[in-house]
Amino acid sequence: MFDRFDRYIARNVLWAMLIVQVTLLSLDFLLSFINELGDASKDYGPLQMLTYQAMRLPWRFYGYIPVGVLLGGLLGLGGMASSNELTAIRAAGRSLTRIVWGAMKPLLLVIGITMAIGEWVVPLSEQSATAYRLERLKGIGAMSQSGGWQTEGGDIYRFGTIRSDNTVLDVTRFVFNGHTLTSVTHADSASWDAAQQQWTLHAVKETHLSEQQVQTNSADSARWDTAFSPEFLTLVLMDPETQSIGDLWRYGRYMDDQGTDSHSAWLNFWQKALQPLALAGLLLVAASFVFGPLRTVAAGTRIFYGIVAGLIFKYTQDLLAPSSVLFHFSPLWAVLAPIIACWLLGIVLLRKRG
């Protein structure tokens, strides 16, 4: 288990990861808030913007954890190397493999927390944040940044987003007769009655189009007969990057059954499912840098090379994603190839060090 050396190494690595993560989240929070100021309105002021950015913190934490692990490993182990603590630990009889394993042990805690946040916290927080922003902006500009389209029979729907209480915002239905648009129905929201298994539209405006005239009717509420369930709409409306592993699996299977492009769903599924291996590979690379070619350089240089390594890892995944579509290979390999490269690089550099 954990002896004194393991606990000391784990404490230094975890503390460094925490510092890096807090720094990255703080900078991103500030820059995102400044960028959001361009959408200020009467009902969406600085306080609402801060609330929205705070609601998105779980997603940002999840997104930055690979960089936090890589730079945290470099800073934690690099600081110990600079103060000759790692040399003293090795002189006490601790092998290089045991030291690296000691740095890997706290990663199990980081992986557990990260996977729990990605599986249960991020989907709910992102769903709530999107709905919160949309309700306060209430405009076409807000709708264009969220939601999506769906077809049912010959009808086409445009949805804004869906809240965690199964309320759909900004529902628009386009009804066609052949290739001719015959009516457009818009509702501010649609609520789900679980007992009746029925949708109800609210603040409904229906426009009928014909060659002779355009007729508009309004109603406070109306029944919405559709086969769409709240679970289905959650799958199709939320960004695949914010969905849980289980939801991505169901979404990918649904897209495959429909004969539509499921690449994005499966790509995000494998990225999340294989993230523990990716984090371990990045920490291994950090350790190999400290014990290998960067063991005698300054901390700033280690951070620079760590950032470069992290960017190469990310951009490789980003490039392989469209390549898997172009060259018709599985999204699994688009995710797995950079991970394998990280592990091989770390192992080769550590073996050279001995």
C-alpha cells in the first residue's frame, strides 16, 4: 500500500495538480466571463453571467484535467528533483519503478473523482446552465448556440434546449405537404406529465400558410402529440461532449439504428471511456521527462515542454477524429492511438534512464 515515501510523493503530486487545476480554472473563468459580456442584456447582466459561468465549472474541471495531470506531475516530481529529494529517495533504496508507481497511486483518486463528475455532475450542470442562459436571453442569437433539429414523419422540429425537469424550451414545428410549408407552430416551452406520459405546449402561436392568406392563432396551452420522450430529447439536444458514458452509448446505438452519422457520439464515448488510460499515460510522460531528458533543466522549461506535449496529444486526437471519417477507420483508434503513443514514449524514456 502506501509507505512513507509513497505518501510524500503522492502529497507533492496531488498538491501540484490542484494548484495547476485551480490556476487553469480561474483563468478560463475570467476569460469566459469577459467574452460573455458581449451578450449582456436587461435580463442577462453580470450577476447572471457569473452564475452561468459558475454552473459550467464542472465541465471545465473535466476538460482541463488532462492538462492538470500532466503539468501537475511535472511540477510535483520536478520540484522534488530540483531539491534533490528524488535523489535521496533513490539513495535510500527506492527504485525508479517504485517512485513512478508512487506518483501513479494518487492518480487513482483523481480518476475516480473525474469519472464521477463526468458521468453524473457534468450532464446535469451543463443542461441546467444551457437552459439558464437561454431563458434569460430569449432570442434567436441564444437559440443558434444551443439545441438542435429533429424530424418526425414529415414534420421538422427545432428545439432550444431541455432542462433537467424535462421542460423543453423554444419548440418550433414546421409542417409540410410534400415540399410545401403549410404551417409553423411555436411554443415558448413544453412540459412533460410523467403520470399521463403526455407533453403540453405553453404560450403557443400557430401560423397557417396558404396561397390566399396567412392565418395566425394563439393559445395559452395545447396538447403535443409526439413520440419524442424526455430521455430521447435529452440525448439529441445536449452536446455529445457533455453527455455521460451511458448516454453516449445509447445515443450512438440510436444513430446507428437510424442509419445516420454516429461518429461524434462514438468518438466522445471512447474519449470518456478511455480517459483513465489517457491520464495515466500523460502522468507517465511527465515522470519520464523529470527522470529523463528534462531532469537537469529549470522548472519553467519543464512546464514549457509539458504544455507542448499536452498540445501535441490534444491536436493529435483532434486531427485523428476527422481522419477516421475520411479514411473510414474506427473512432476507437482515433482515441487510442495518442494514448498508446504516450505510454510508449514514457516507457522508452524511463527505460533509457534505467
